[in-house]
Amino acid sequence: MLFRVDVAAAEPLADQIAAQVRGGIVRGELVPGERLPPARELADVLDINLHTVLRAYAKLRDENLIELRRGRGAVVRDDADATRLRLVELARRFVDEARRQGLREAEMVAIVKEAQP
Amino acid sequence: MRRLLVSAALVWLPVGVLGLTWAAWHGRLPDRIATHWNGTGAADGFGPASWFWGTLLAIGVAAGVAGVVAARTPGARFLLTTAGSVSGAAAAIWLATAGATLANPADARLGWRFLLVFAGLVWGVVVAAAAGPRPVTAPVGAPAVDPLELKPTERVAYSSTLRSPLLLGVTLVAAAVVAVAAATTAPAVWPVLALPLAAALLFARVRVTADRRGLRLVAGLVGVPVKRIALADIDSAEPARIAPMEWGGWGYRVAPGRSALVLRSGPGLVLRLRDGRRFAVTLDEPEVPAALLTALRHRASG
């Protein structure tokens, strides 16, 4: 898969990297058990700070998408669920848009409930 | 096409020699003949003549089949040459051995006849000469990709993992066969076990990266870099369909002017290097790294 970051973009670099890994899982380019590039190597080839990559990987670990193990590096979890992740991405976009419109959490939940047939 | 037919026939010629000489000589040959020679040309190993001949015939036939396949595959000159050398050598070993035995059945001496083996190996060159020059293969159906659009502030890296369950399976079966042979009959074979195991470790899982450094192949299970091509050495990168026979088979192949990691037939990335050599690796969606490397080349030179 392609890791692509824009150092001039407003979005933090760590978030850009995390988003690309999520996209890779959603599109099936990254399958469970697949190893991500070692953080040091990715930082080197993208010419960014090692800690930025580590922050991105830690974020993905907190989202239960990858496992970080000493010596084994970052591995896509067996239960990394592309289908669920796709929904999470849609929900994220929904929440972003709702926030822009000034909606509060209770109103967002109400809209989701309304959407159920 | 005619020249290729002739060259395929030339690969079979030594097989014919094997058949004719057996028909002519087997009545006069002892049941057991010298099959191995020490450094001074004296016999130090003996075996049944029919078994020795049969083994060489099988090798010759296998080379003959490979020769026909190679003649039908455009660009498979290396395989064709190898097939010629193998069948030539098989017949030459038989001629040298049987000839030495016939000359003096009581005390066979190899003598000058070991030179025949070299002549047999050179047979591959004759086969290659008959086939004529390699056809100029224009990269048809493999359009050069448009470079990936890169903003000056963008940084991109490609990483992909190749898996080859088939190659892993085959090497593990080979390892099992060697282990059984070593355990039951030939303990000297134990070190040979290292070969399939090393192959499995190196090529069962390979990570391919393309980035500002160039192209790299890293053996996944052990983390050893098996190939590094610097960005500056890359002339062009193109997606192509990889036919294993055109690159000399499956696995890590090295032939004059080109090398390749071929884990299956199908799409792959082909690099043309500045020094005229080519490198290929089988990959899903090779357009992605091809477009990236093309863009990085442009960025580096512009």
C-alpha cells in the first residue's frame, strides 16, 4: 500500500498516516497478519520524525486495528474488521459534518436512531 | 520459428545418441560399470550399467522436454541454452564412461575422456546459436505508467508484502525429502537440508518497498535485504505481465542482463536499470509502485 503524507496539510502527520493505514484495511490492501513497515524505516523514507510514526501506530493500536509487539513491529490484528472500519469511517464523516452544523451529541444519536427503518 | 524447431531438435540429439549407443554397446558392456572416477582418472565407484544409463537418459529426456518448452516460449533463450548443456552433458557422461569401460573392461581409465563432458556442456552454445538471436521484445501491452502526481510538499512510500504459500510448500516438501534421505540412507546429505530451509526463510514472505531510496526487497521472515536498487540506478519502472518461463522459472532467478523474483505468473513490476540490466518482481497492482518510482525519478532529475 501507499503511504502518502503532505507536510503542508493542516491535518497532523500522525493522523494522515493512521488514516492511510485505515484506508488500506478498508480496501483490503492490508490483511490481518500483515506487517506494517517498521516505524524507524517509515520515518526515514518519508523524512519525518520517528515519534510521529510511533504516535500514528499507537493510535491504530488504541483503535484495536494493529498490535505493537517488541521485536515483531506493527502487525494488523486478526480481528481488524474492514466492514466495521468502513462504518466507523462513515460515522466519523457524519460526526464531522454534524459538528460543523453545530449539533450536540444527543441530537446526533437521535438522527442515527431516526435513520433506522 | 524454423530455427527454434532446429534448436529444439538439437537438444534431443544427445538423447538420440544415448539411445543408439545403448543399443549398440549394451551387449558388450559388463553388468556393473565404473561410474565414478577419482582425481587421477581411475575408477573408484561402480554401479549397474542399465541403471546408470537410465538415469542419464531420464535427465536427457527432461532437458529435451524443457528445450521444447523453451523453444515455444518467446525469449526463453537462457532455458534453451541450459537444456542443451544438460542433455549434451548427460550424453557426454555416458559416452565417456561407457567408452572407457569398452576400451578396457578390466581396468577402466577415464583419461582424456573427461574432456567429453566439457564438450557436452558446450552443446548448449550450439543450441543457442541455432536458435539465433533473441527476438527484440518491445514492451507490448505494457504501457509506461503516468507518474504519480506529487505535490512538492508530499512524501510517499510504498510497501507491500509478497507471500508464496506454493513456494513455501514446495521447499518444505523438498526439505522433508532431504531429511528422510539423510536419516535413512545418506547422513552426508544433512547439510543439503540447509538449502530448502534457507529458500523458505528467504522467499516465503518478502516485503517490497519503493520510496526515495529506490526499490528494496526484504526477506520477511528473517528481515534480510535480498535486493536493493538505488533510485538513481533506475531508468524506468513499468507494470508488465510476468511469464515465469521468460525469466528462467520460479523463485529468485539470475540470468545474464536480468534478474527477477518470480513467485507466480501474472502482473509484476519490471525495472530497467541505467546499466541496461532489468529486474522484475511479481506484485499485485504493479501500477502503484511503477507510478511512484516514475514520479520519484522525475522529481530527482527535475
